Amino acid sequence: MINLATRPKGKRVQLMATCLCDAFYDDVARATVEVLEHAGCEVDFPEGQTCCGQPAFNCGQWPAARKVMRHTASVFAGDAPIIVPSGSCAAMMFHGSTLEFEGEKDRAAIAQVGARTWELGDYLVNGLGIKEWPGEFRAKIAFHRACHTRGTPSGAAVLQLLQSIQGLEIVPFGEEEQCCGFGGTFSVSFPNVSTAMGDLKLEHLRAVHPDYIVSGDMSCLMHLGGLAEREGQPLKTLHFVQILRDALHQHHGQATH
């Protein structure tokens, strides 16, 4: 894995919005830009961006994943930090991509992209040094720490920001560290196991009656929200950056979520 401690911390950044933002969670991308700009960043959005290559990588289709990653390296050229509002996509950039290019002639270029990549919460706290977040968000939430953020500073960083917001109550729940069951293509290859894992997670979440399930990974939110809706017991979900954005709006007297 890339040495995360050496990543650049400049305030001119490139936003990698991810496939899920593009297809389902456009508000997360908008909230990310707003939050980064509030933090003093100049946000560039490379128009040619597509995918981090993780779906093909997880399926073992490494030639296809390499093709996608080469394109990503070309699109996100330069020295600016690359900010990703997704723990799994960020992990693919700074960990998975370097695995698939071992021995490849262009591995150095790929590693350089990974070495500039930050998950959003990690960047706000450990890149920009933000320790508290202004505003308020009056709700009770259950925070799901996505598997891909384990071994990184992201989970602790997000919790630090959320815990500083006035009116926000973060409730513990059973088996917090358990996977939600999505696992990307795992949910397609093993749907019954994936559903059972998700249902177990939902059982623990429902037991604490949160207003929202919150995470830094949209794939987890999509999986849990989809299962809950299909079962006729829908649960509201939010990406943590939507809470940061809405807390700012409340701070400035604007309408919130």
C-alpha cells in the first residue's frame, strides 16, 4: 500500500466523483464540492474521468482494470491531491491499483496517482487539519464504517467531524465492524450470502432506531437502503458529506435536508 503519510496536502484539488455519484448520488458530489470550497479548496473536476477500475479488479479481470486505471492516471495528471468521497474507490486508487501493476512498465505512473489520493474525510481532518465542523444537524444517526476504510485514518476522521456537530447524536449498535454484505461484485456472485449479511446488519441498525444510517461509502448505503426498502421497512441513508453540507446551511440560516 502507498505510504498515506506522505500524500500532498495542497488546497487545489482534483475531485474524483465516482461511478455511484454519477449514476445515483449526484447530491453527494455537489455536497463534496461545497464542503471542500468551504474548507478553502479550489476544486477541479476532470471531465474525462470514468471509473477507478475496482469492479473489473474484484472480478479478476485485471487486463480490463489496467486499461481503466491507465485512463484514470492520464485524466488525473499533475501533482494536486485527488479527493474521493468513497472509501472503497479511494482504497482502489492507493492500494488495489498498485497491486495490479506489479512488474508493469507503467506502474510508477499508476503509483504516483495512488500516492496523491485521499478519501474525503481523511483529507479534511488529516490533510487540511480541520478538527471541528461548524453548524448543527439535529438527528440520531448510526455510523457504518465501510470495510475498505479499515487500516486507513478515514473512519476515525469522519467520526471526529460528526461528533463535533451540534445536535448530532451518534448511537452505537451491535456488531458495528461487520460488513454490510455488498462487497461490490460479491453481491452479484453470492446474492444469498450478501443478502443474509445485509439483513443481519439491518437487524442491528433497526434495534437502535436511528433517523439515518450514515457512511462514507455509497455502495454500502445503496445495499442497505435497497434491502430495507425491498423488505418494506425503508431506512433513510446519508453520506457523511451531506451532513457536513447541511450543517453549514443551518449555520448560515439556510434550509437543511
